[in-house]
Amino acid sequence: MDIRGGELPFATDSHFTRENGELDKRLLLVKLGIMQHRLPSSFIQQLTRYRAEGKTYTEIGRLVGLSRQRVFQIIPKFPIPEEIVERIIRARKKKAREYAKKYIKKHKEYSREYRKRNREKIREYNRKRCLVGYYKFFTIKHKLKKSGRLHLLNISKEEFNSWIVGVPRKCFYCEIPEEVSERIAPSINLSPAARRRLTIDRMDTSKPYELGNLTLACWRCNLTKSNYFSPWEMKEIAAKYITPKWKSAL
């Protein structure tokens, strides 16, 4: 396309005119793709300044009348000073923080309303989730990994799931069923849901989590036993003191 003669339909666009109203032929040639290099330094500085302000390539292209791809081609050819790069990073971080703050606030409000409307549904979901062996297995694995004791996990998730599905849902020491365990421990500073669930206990704390060393225990028995009593000593204590307590509460 020859633009030396004749008029162009967009030659009067403000993007291609100087302050005195004359046509900026150099910028117009760049726009048409005829001149790919030798851009004016002031124009490059303008693009760099827009980029430093945190504007995207698309936004810069709209301001100067170029495509996003052309802006992307121009700016990388001229390295941005380090202080400008830092300003771009700070601007992006600030924008991300503002978005995160707005999203978290909106999400909290939605979650609060959802929990109010679906309390029974959430309670039933949590109860069923705790019956699944994989959930308890990964909970134990996460705690051991966080405390640097992952070597104590000597059982696969398949073996753990097979064991927990087949074991009776009652405490090994006081024999309290899972559905009534909440009634015997009102003094424990835990939520009712946590008191209701049975925990995984290592009968011999000197051995790892492995088949033959695992059992289900209520919160009271697990906290009382700790690593001080043996399984059989704890069974005697529970039979003498804890079992009569929960049976009298029925």
C-alpha cells in the first residue's frame, strides 16, 4: 500500500498527529507495519512509562493506537530500567492484594450465609467424611509430615482403609459407641463434633502406625492414656471409672 500520495481515511486521527496538528508520518508508518524499527525515543519512553504504571499491552495499544502484539514487540527490544521493573511488580502486587481482599470478603459472606442455611447438611457431610479411611489416613500423614515424624507411618492407605472399615465403631478401652461418645466428655475444651469422633490410637507408642498396633479410642481415653499407660492398664482404668460414667449418662 503506497501512502506517499493520496489521502488516508484515518490520517486525521489524533493518534497520528503532533501538537501542532501535523501528521506524524513516522508513527503512521509504524501503524501500517511499513517501518518496523527506528522508533522515536519519546514514543518508546511513552510506552515504557505506560508499562511502568502497570498497564497491560492491550491497554497501552488502545492508548497509542497499536495492536497488543505490536506493543509487545516494541517494548522488549528496549530493556526497562530496574527501578521501573520494581515499580511494575509493586503495582501488580498492590492490585493482587486489593483483588484478594475483595474476594476474601465476598467469599466469607457467602460461606457464612451458606453455613447458616445448611447446618444439618454440613454436619452430616462431616460425619460421613470421618468414616472414610482415606480422610483419616491423610490427616495422620499430614500431621506426621509437619512434625518431621513421617517415618512412623508404616502402613499404606489401602491397608489403613481396609482396617478402619472393618473395625467396630467403638472405643477399644471404654467400649463407648461413637454415636454416644459426646455425652461423656463435656469438660473437654473441644467442639461437640470433635468429641463425637473416635480417634486413631497407637496401642504401643514406641511402635509406628502399622497393622496390629492401631485401635479406635474416644477423646477421653486417648488423652488419659497418652504415652504413660499401656493398653491393658488403660483398659482397666476405663472399665473401672470411664465406662460406668457413660453408661449412667444414657
